[in-house]
Amino acid sequence: MKFGIFLSIILSLLFGMHFAFFKSIIAFFNISNPNFRIFINTLMVLLTFSFIFAFFWLHLHGNEWSVWFYRFSGVWMGFLIHFLTAVTLIWGIIGIAKLTGFPIHRQFFAAVILFAAAGYSVFGVWSSFHPIVRQISIPIKHLPENWEGRTIIQLSDVHLGSGKK
């Protein structure tokens, strides 16, 4: 019961994120073709469920296909977060432009900001496969003798979990 409620909340949040992004894309670029809108809405629904489905599929059937699908859905979630940040920025600037009477070319502006968000996402994916290793020596006063000469490792930002080898 609790798991069902948890899953419903997560899926509702994921759907809300996808809905905000895809409906903003339709608004920014004045997409009116009914077939393309159906395609976008179908894609929105499929991508909403992709991460949860990929997570369960990977843990149940850890085969090569499930690993690749998990990676794809994880990368998509990273892109989506950057796209949502970009969409929020775009709507904010469009709102300010309307209030101040400043003319703005909505499609061009949205395309530039979304392209920048996509570029930042690509950089994030590249960075995840090219980790930075730093060795830092930190002097600590009054360190107990049994800790002298020891090495501490801090590992952070491991997001792809069992999908990354």
C-alpha cells in the first residue's frame, strides 16, 4: 500500500515535469500540427514512465538491454532537469519582456536557451564518464596516532548506479 502511494507520487511528479516541458515546447514554437502534437504527447507519456520502468527492469533482468535502457532514461532525466530550468528561465524572461513592453522573438530566444541547456546536458554526460580525481593533503591538528598516514576517499555524484560499469 505504502509503495503504491510512493510510486503514484513519483509518477505524478515525473508526469508534471514532462507535461511542463512538452507543453512549453508546443507554446514556444507554436506547434499546431495535430499529428505532431499527438507524437509529442505520446512521447511525453512514454518518457514519464521510462525511468521507473528501466529501474525495475534493470533490477529484475540485469541484461544488456536493460542496462542500455536504464542509461538512456537516466540521461534523459538529466536532460529534462536542465530543460525544465531553461523553460522556467524562458517563461520568466518572456513575462518580464511583456511587463516592460520589450519586444522579444519568442521562438529564437527559446531555441537559444534550450540549445544551451542541451549543451550543458551533453557536457554533464561527458563529465560522468571522465571523472576528476583530486588528491588533497589536509593537515589536521591533534590527529590521533592511529590515523597518521591514512587515506580518506570521498566519492560523490554517482548517479547512474548499476547502469554504469
